[in-house]
Amino acid sequence: MKQAKTLQFAFGLALLCGLATPALAHQPILKCVLLDESTVRCRAGTDEGDRTPDANIEVIDYDGKTLIARKLGRSAMLTFPRPAAGYYVLFDMGPGYQAIVEHDEIRAPRRGENAAWMRR
């Protein structure tokens, strides 16, 4: 009986730890907008609103060539010339924590979206 209760406790603890771990992690968020027809600006952070000043951000074409690779600064933003061919932006906070925005998802800010970082 005592062994069964110990096993139940161990199973419950393992289950609790397994379910709680993902909730503690900050998920990466990447938002990109067109400032004008030839300029893109991306801002990265976490779902908790934290900025990620030392994370990596890359602009990669569909042939796999890295066009731009930077470590984010304090602003957690990257502004770059819009590539002519298809590309995507990869925000990498570390293993298992990446966000991607495809070029066809990047548009001018919508009406009402007028955060300062979205303006030229």
C-alpha cells in the first residue's frame, strides 16, 4: 500500500512538472511591417512583453542564403531593405524558441496600428 502511494506521488509530481515547464517559458513573438514599399521593420520580443536584446534575427531567402544576420540591440528591432525575391525572417531565442514571418505576411500597418516603432 505504501509503495502504491509513493508511486502515485511520484507520477503526480512528474506530471505536474511536465505540465508546468512549458507555462514558465517565454514564447518568441516577431512582428514585421512595411514602412514603405522598399523598407521592412521587424520587432521581436516574448509573449510576456519582454524585449530580447541579445537574440538573433536573420533574413533568409528561399534558396537558404542568409541575406542579413544580426544580434538584436536594446530596441529589439531590425530595419532592412526589402529583398526583391521571396524571403522569411527568423527570430531565434535559442533551441526550440523561434518565430518566423514569411515575406507575404509583411504589410503596411493596418488602420489603427500606429505604434511608434511602426512609423518611419
